[in-house]
Amino acid sequence: MNDWRVPGFTSTGSKRPEALFGSPARMTRAAGCRVWDDTGREYVDYIMALGAVALGYGHAAVNRAAEAAIAAGVVGPLPPVAEEELAEALAERIPWLERIRFLKTGAEAVAAAVRLARVATGRDAVLGCGYHGWLDWCQGATEGVPAATRALFAELPFNDVARTRELIRERGSTLAAVVVEPVIVSEPSREWLQVLRVETQRVGAVLIFDEIKTAFRLALGGAVERYNVEPKPDLVVIGKALANGFPLAAVGGRADLMSGTSRTWISSTLATEGVALAAARATLEVFVREDVCGHLHRMGTRLLHGLHALHRRHEHAIAGVGGIAEMCFLHYVSDEIAHGTALAAATRGVLFKRTAYNFVSLSHDEGTVDRTLEILDAALQQV
């Protein structure tokens, strides 16, 4: 038992000490790709707020937009002009988002997509692949979730064509939606993406892509754009890097499915808070103007190649390399080595997550990546 006022040390479970590098630390500030803890120690960061920051912490253009929105009052009794303007700007760059609704978190937005699928189909069952948040509908093995709710959800295996086809056909006329993260540790196969589309159409289910991690990182339009997915998924959920760390997510897609918002209730007091909307509009402009996704791919490729070199050099400690250039990590041979390496790297000034994923940003440059690889090498030698 501890005496922390916040149970579990922090309200964001993925930031608890045992999930990162094992040593309790709290942040006091962040800038670019660097953060400082409450002892004054500086770190180069690859966690990047769990992927929510792609431009770097405190990006000047995003901050200016946010400050203007603060000065304009933040939130009020009427829907803000910025809401429709952002929706139009997103649809221009991601045209399969024919209609868009905004929410605050990815968990809310994916839940909204599932709600809309159930409205459209009149069905209840859902198949999911990946992590879609902490809410009841997708937490089949979590204590506190009603048994009847658990029974409506089942896991779909990533990149397993035969099993995916089988599970979708098994549920058939009871299936409302298939929700998938299109990248999980590795890239999706073309055949798997195709079977998702063909089989959901066959049974009349809604295909939802959870692009919370991948949109505004692999490409503005995420995996759908990167892998040229055709036909497009029916609904897509975006978030995290969308507003460079300000709390915003969105569900969008086919106009007929999105019209279901008038038949159900999807709403949040702060969904239309203006600061995050302004930050997202500014973030989008920076992405387009500076080819941010190109930079992320170049820096991520440099990091990924370096991780493969570390694997060859430290086969006693590293079992392999996971992920893709923009979001990658090391597979360690044991939890003990994973924890030890993460702590040794942190002691040397690098925050590098021991599991999926680590993220580069616009603020990471070649010198920073190369120095990081040197520090990881030294940490592995120590462990």
C-alpha cells in the first residue's frame, strides 16, 4: 500500500512507473523532444505522450493558436465556428471522412463509432483487433464489466486471414461492427485488409478503422492513406497526434452512417472546447506545410535501422525488433532485461519505452537519434 493521493501513482495507467522505466518520476515541463522531471533531470523522449505529440512539445505555431483560443473564451453556449472549419479542413485532406463528430478521447470516439454501427445495423455483436480504450464495450476480461456486455465482444487476430474470415462469418447476422487497429507491431498484409472489407460487406457489418495511433503519423490519413486501402472503411477514428497533445479525437466516415447521430445520443460538454480545435487546425497546417510525415518516416527509419543493429550486437538481451519506422520498439529476451535497459537508458537521459511503442517527432533530428542509439547500446552493455 502506498500513500499517493492518486491511486496507482497516476491517472494515466500507461504512465505508471512499472509501465515505463520502473523509477517513480513526475514531469515538470517539456519542450521539443525533451522533458524534465521533478528533480530537474533532462531526458530525450521517445514516448511522446504515448504518441499524442508528433510536432514536439510546445510547438510554437500550435501554442499561438491555443493562446488565441484561450483569449477568445475557451468554451461557450453556442457551437464554435472552429468546429465546422476544422471538419472542413480534415475532410479536404482525408476525403473519406465525409462527416465528422469531435470528442475528447480516443476511447470515446471508438465507442461512438461502435454506437453508430449498432444504430445502422440494429445488431449488437462486435469483433475487435487491438486496443480500443478502457470502456466496457471492448473490455471483455476486465473486472467490473457486466457479463452480458462482455459476451457481445470478441477478439479478432491481427493479420490472420483464415481466422478473420471464419470469425466474421460465424457471427454473421448478429455482427454490428468489426473494429481494427490497422498496424499492430507489424504492417497489415494486403490480403488481410481485403478480407476485412469483403467479409464485413458480405454479412452487412460496419468496418471501423481505429487510427488513433496511425493518423497524423504514418500519413495524415493514417494507414488507409499509407496502404491505399480500397474500398475505404465505413468509419474511421482519429486522435492522439491530431492536436499535438491537446485533448481531441474524432469519428468520421460515410455520411449515411454518421447521420445516425440524430437517432442516438453522442455528446460531451467539452467536445467543442475551442482550444483543442484551434490546436488541431494549427497542427494540420504544420503537417502540410512542413511534410511532417516525411520527416517522421526518415527519422523513424534511422532509429529502426539502429535498433536492428543493436539486436545483432546484443542477441543475448534482444530477441527482435517490433513495429514500423514511425512507431517501433525492442523485444527483450526477458522482463528483467527490459526493465533494466529502460532504467539504465533513463539514468543516461533517454526515455525509451520497453514495449510498444516508441515515437519520433518533428523535433527529433539525426544527431539526436544517433546519440540515443549510443545510449541504448551502453545501457544494454550495462544490463
